[in-house]
Amino acid sequence: MTADRGNAPTPASVEAQVRDERTAAWLGLALGVTFSVCFATGLLSHLIQDPPGWFTWPPRPAGLYRITQGTHVVTGFASIPLLLAKLWVVHPKLFAWPPVRSVAHGLERLALVPLVGGGLFLLLSGTLNVARWYPWSFFFPRAHYWAAWITLGALAIHVGAKAATTRRALGAARGTAPGAEGDGRARRAFLGAVAATSGLLAVGHAGGTVGWLSPLSAFAQRRPHQGPQDLPVNKTARSARVLSSARDPGYRLVVEGGRRRLELSLDDLREREQHEAELPIACVEGWSASARWRGVRLRDLLDEAGTPAGAEVEVQSLQQGGLYRASLVNHRQARDPDTLLALQLDGERLHLDHGYPLRLIGPNRPGVQQTKWVHRLVIR
Ligand code: HEM
């Protein structure tokens, strides 16, 4: 068999094919999808943690937050190769001359600053946050949140400006548009390699939630069965500085704000009716793991304290200071039969790092809201 040297691809023809409008359009389409998924799931996480008056996050389905936030982080990681590949493909255009051809073209180019800057910032800050490395002094969720709005605004302008080019380029990909050149092998190989890298990064993090993927997940920062009592921990009793207060024999749970004030020792709590629920800890960082919890139903304590219908509850920790030392349980979550003040985990007394002597665990709540080392409930 003889090679047809006339048709053999040269480095220049391969580069021309890979760096063309069609490659840019496919990558843009994929990034549009992944960034929209990240934006929707991230916004949801923001609303759950900082709910405006019109928003009440329901307690069911119990595992919904673990899916939405797991999707957020996995999709974010999958976006990294897509964005880097897209920048590599289009960057010669950034230096095309003249830099501005009209007012509209100038505005479109200006929108690239927040689009590229915001996209890179979101992916980098998200990655470092998940790695628990904070080489900055700003508050990550707030900076990440506002960067998301700015980036999505710039993305909308960019999509509007490039819609006609994208349609034409994808038409060319199906061979229906004039100007479809080459057999597309180089482009397909390049896009395939980018997709495979995105897939690897996604699998590399999905093992933080999906048990059977865990052995394949080189980058998962927590794994479903690693930690005391086979459950991962982010905040330890030592870092929360509750080592002695949590073990104080004079411990009491105070319930106030209802018609009766309660002050209950651990024995008082153990004597009350106990319930069991299988519920996940679903971390804002994307990992999650299920366990069997046993304790007193929050709604039983609220009834005992004479709580008015529709009240919400602030659950306070022994932890001194820190952003997550208290959490709010809305009226729907407070009445859910599986919202517990847990004394046990998988049939054993709670480990200190899991919140001994008492922790909140409820369905469909972010991990940061499953308050540990609980000592006070304030009914509002
Ligand atoms: C590698 C990529 C990414 C990772 C690892 C990541 C990770 C995270 C994490 C861990 C949080 C929870 C923060 C907390 O509550 O403490 C979060 C929230 C959020 N993310 Fe991302 N993210 C990534 C990319 C993106 C992208 C591309 C967007 C938007 C296009 C986005 C939008 C948001 C929003 C709006 C929030 C809510 C912030 C808040 O609670 O105020 N993220 N992200």
C-alpha cells in the first residue's frame, strides 16, 4: 500500500483545521451548557444558604442537594479543559488587526474581559476552595457568587454576538454550509481528547459522592467511607475548639422562644422517644456520604416547648465563632419526621468529630447546615 503524499496532513493544515470556527463553536456550545449548569446549581446553593423571604427549601427529596451540589462541582471541573482548549483555539483572533472594527465589535470585545477573567476566576477559586487552600483574604462564596453573575452576563452578550457564526460553523460541520473543508479528522481527534480530559476530571471528583467510583477518583478530597465511624469530616472538634465543652458532664440542651423553656441533660434526651433515619451529609464542596442516624425528632422537642405553627428554629453550636456556628431550620424542615437531633451514628455514640454530644441532621440540607455540638435551639 502506498501513502498518498499529496493528501497527507501537514502541521499547518492540522492547526488550521483545529483552530477554526467549527472547533471554537463546539467548545463554546459545551462551555455554554456546563457554565449554565454551574450557574443554576450554584445559585440554588446560594438561595438555600441565604434564603430570601420568597424561598423555602423543602426537606424532600432527601438527597436532592447532594445531587445538585455534586453536579456543580463535577461540572465545574469538567469545564476546565473546555475553557483552556477554547482559549488556545481562539487566542490568535485576540491579536487580529485592526483590534476594533466598529462600536458593536468594540463592545463585544470589551465583554471578553469579564467573560475570560470571570470564567478563569470561577474555575480557579472553585478548585482551590475544594482543595481547602485559601491563598486570598476575600470571602470565597461572595466573590464566587458575584463573579458568576458577571461571567453569565458577559456570556449572554458573547452568545448573542456569536450566534450567527456558531450556526454557520455547525452547519459547516454537517457539510450543509459552504466552506466545509477537510475531512475533519484532526478536529474530531482534538475535540475527542478535550472531551476525554473533561471526563477524566469529572470521574476524578465524582468518587467523592458515588461510592463505586471512589477507587478511580484520584482527586476526590473526601471519600464516602473515610473518617471516624466510616464517615468523612470537614470540621473537627479540635479545630472548632469544643474539645472540653462538648465533654462537659454538666451539658444541657436549652430550647427557648416557645411557650415553655426546656433544659435537657443527655439522659433526658436519651429517655425521649428515639427515631432512626438514613440521611446523607452533603458537603458544599461536592462530596457526600450516607449514614444511619438515631436521636430525638426536632418536631417532638418543638411541640414539648409549645412552638407556634410555622415557626423556624435557629440551631446553635458550642463552637465559639466561625461562620457556621449556627444554622436555620425552616418551618417545613422543622416538621419533617426525619429531622433529628442525633445522639448516635450507625448504632454507636456520636464521635466527637461528628458532633458529640448532639448534632442536627435533616433531609436535603447542605453539610454546613447540619450543625454539630448543638447546645441551644432558639424558636422564632
Ligand atoms: C472548577 C469549577 C468550580 C468549582 C470547583 C466550584 C465550587 C463551588 C463551591 C465549593 C461552592 C460552594 C461555596 C460555599 O457555599 O461555601 C460553589 C458555589 C457557587 N458556584 Fe461554583 N464552582 C465552580 C465553577 C463555577 C462556575 C463556572 C459558576 C458559574 C458559571 C459557579 C457558580 C457558583 C455560584 C453562583 C455559587 C453560590 C455561591 C454562594 O453560595 O453565594 N461556579 N462553587
